[in-house]
Amino acid sequence: MSISLQKGQKVSLSKDNAGLAKIVVGLGWDEVQQSGGGGLLGALFGSAPQAIDCDASAIMLKNGKFVDNTDLVYFGNLKHKSGTVNHMGDNLTGAGDGDDEQIVIDLSRVPAEYDKIVIVVNIYQAVQRRQHFGMIQNAFIRLVDDRNNNEMCKYNLTENYSGMTAMIFGEVYRHNGEWKFNAIGNGTTDPGIGELCRRYV
């Protein structure tokens, strides 16, 4: 039975899922349909709106800090050097149902020095394309037990994130030997993944 989380809510992943090893972090979003679409003039002069390309990333922290660029798992570095965090590839549009991007985390093998994995999503070239999370709807993050495909918890981001170009969806973290998840849902105006990472330096 999946737990539906509210913003700021924390849940233990280990407690109710004995022997939990690998989790799939699924992220999804839909573009808000724009009315009009630029019409004939828009089509002639190429001003039709560009698809919004959201990019999910995992920022791995040691003692709550981002210390090495190789600890960022994203579309340009799909696999962490430890082999324990894997990005399943970039989805350029977010069209369709279900997860748009997935990050697989082998909790049982994450090296002990990492205490937190922050899951973030930013809009590719948001500033240049004049795009923001107010143009996105139905955003969610969900955690699935890889053994049986059971959804353990899901957090739907329901606030108005107009003007925000990046989003801290949540974090998977170690606490007293347990793995937990914190539903964060904080929007930021960071223009790219580099700026998001600097928040944790």
C-alpha cells in the first residue's frame, strides 16, 4: 500500500520493507497545454513554443555536502562511480503517462560515506527558453521497491511554482541505520544543475 506524502513529510523506507535493497525513483510531469499555440503567424515565423525538457538528477552528499563533481548523476553522467546510483536516461518532452525519468538506487550498496541523495529536476535552458515550473502540471516523485514493483510512497507536487526554474523534489537519506525519504517540494530560480549543486557545497 503506497503512502501518499505531504510536503515536508518523512517516511522510513527500511522499516516496512524488510530486506529492501534497490529502489526505483520515478519522476513525472506534464506540460500545461497552452491555448492558441501561436496560430498561422507563429507557424510561419517559428515562434511556436518549445517543448519543456525537464532533467532529473541525483546529487550524492557526504555529511550533507556536495564535495565532488562525480557525485552528480544526471543525463551527462548516467552512472555513479560506485555503481549504486543509475539514471535510466533523459526524456526530452515528458509526454505520456507514468514515470518520465527514473533513477535506480541500490541502497544496500551505497558507500557508507554518503548520507543523503537529493533528487532534483531542472528545466533545460529554462532562462533562454523563458520556461518555468508554472508551465508544468501533475509533477510527482514516487519510490518503488525494485523486487516486486510495489510503490512504497508518492508525493504529488501541487503548489504553484510559477517563475521557478528548478525543483528540489525530495531526498533519500540515512538516519540511525535506516533509509528514509523526505518529501521537500521546494522550487528555486537556479538556472541549471551546477547552481543547484552549489546549494550543498
